[in-house]
Amino acid sequence: MRADKKIGAGEIGVVCLLLACLGGGAAMAADPTPAKAGAKPGGKVHVYDTNRINVNTASKSELMKLEGMSAATAEKIVAYRETHGRFKRLQDVQRIAGRGVVEMNAGRLTVK
């Protein structure tokens, strides 16, 4: 490239996109802390790791870390478990928490 040639806005956009792809978006991030995969600004993290939450042993605060889980629903799960015993299937949790909550967190929930 010649030193006196000007770079257009389109070329700058391509370079920025390339840098963002190669750097995982870190080059474009305003926050110096690394972003977690699936994180929403101000929202709950959607990272599905190997540490699943067992709905038969989880506390209210642990349950509230799940996507779409309110304090009232977490309390209902704990109360149901104390009254009726352990959940046998994730589908049983749907009766208390709702289908959406269970589906959103399917990769993070277990019943052991």
C-alpha cells in the first residue's frame, strides 16, 4: 500500500471486524474485565458449565442464580421439596417453576 493513499470508512470497518473476530471482541470491549460467554449487560450469565444446580439440594439463593427464576418461585421450589420430597425428573420442576424457566436452564439443572 502506498503511504499517501487514504483509507476509506469501509476498509476501516473491515479491519475492525477482523480484529474483533480474531480477538474474541476483547479489542472492542469498553470494560477491561473479560466478558463471560453468553453474558447479557446487566443480566444473568448464560454460561453452561459442568457445575449443574441440583434442584433437590439447592438453596433459594442458588436457585435465584438461574435465568428467569424469581425469589417467589425459588421459595416455592424449596417449599415443595420440603413437603413432597425430592423431584424425580426435571419435568416435575416445571409444575412449580414453569416450563420456560426449566427450558432456559436445561443445561444447568439436574435432579440427583
